Amino acid sequence: MKFEAVILIAVPIISLLSLIFVPKNMAFKAQFIMVFVPFPAWILGVLVVQFGLIEYPYRELWTVNRTSFIFEYLVLPIMCVHFYVHFPKYSSRLTKLIYYIVVTLMFTIVEYFVERYTLILNYTGWKLHWTFIGVCFIFWLSNNVTRCFFRQE
């Protein structure tokens, strides 16, 4: 089995298993995030692929979609769930900013290694700092929309 196939099988399994660590009292908010996040992620993903900035040479559902289905509909929404659940909402602005930077940076570093060492992702005009900005924006958007939807501060 190719390394890329192992990744495309393992990542969804690990992502779904990570939902065990979401507290029961956050289950409804997690469901909301899982439904909300794919929409902006899909829009950004389709734009990036259509403009030829990123290619996914080895992907799931290759006959239907040129983007990464697992990333946009599973991994990123689950990451946003964990981002929301562990967000330091009662901390200072500096702590919140550091949280955004550290979590987004970890995500960006993983994408760097995926792009560099696998056939799953290929930058054709994309830059790594755009990934950082895009993921940080999705985290910010999902966090704030969820807080507004549930009428929290």
C-alpha cells in the first residue's frame, strides 16, 4: 500500500477518534461547527484549486472533486471543534493571540511536511504563509460564528 493511501486512511480514523475527547456538554456546539466549517473551507478550497495554486494529485473522490474532501469536510472541521473546545476564552487578548498563532502554526507545519514528502498535496503557486492566514481565518470565523450562534461572549 502506498504511503499516501495509508495517510488518507489513517487521518480520518484518527480525526474521528479524537472526537472522544470533546466534552459531552460541548457535543451540540461540536455538531454545529462540523456543519458550518465545510462551507467556507469548500469555497476557499475550490477557489485555490480553480486558480491552479494547489493540486491534489493523490486524493479521495478523484472523479468528483479536485479538492481534498478529507481536509475540507473532516479534518479542518474537527480541528475547529478542538480549537473551540480548548480556546482560552477567559484569558487575556495576548493569550488568545498566542493560542491562535501556535495552533495555526502547528497545522501549517503539518501541511508543509505533507506537501514536501507526499503526493497528496502539491503547491503550484501557493505559499505556506497563505495556508497560515487561511487556516487562522477559518479558526477565527468558526470560533466567532459559534459564539454568536450560541449567544456567548
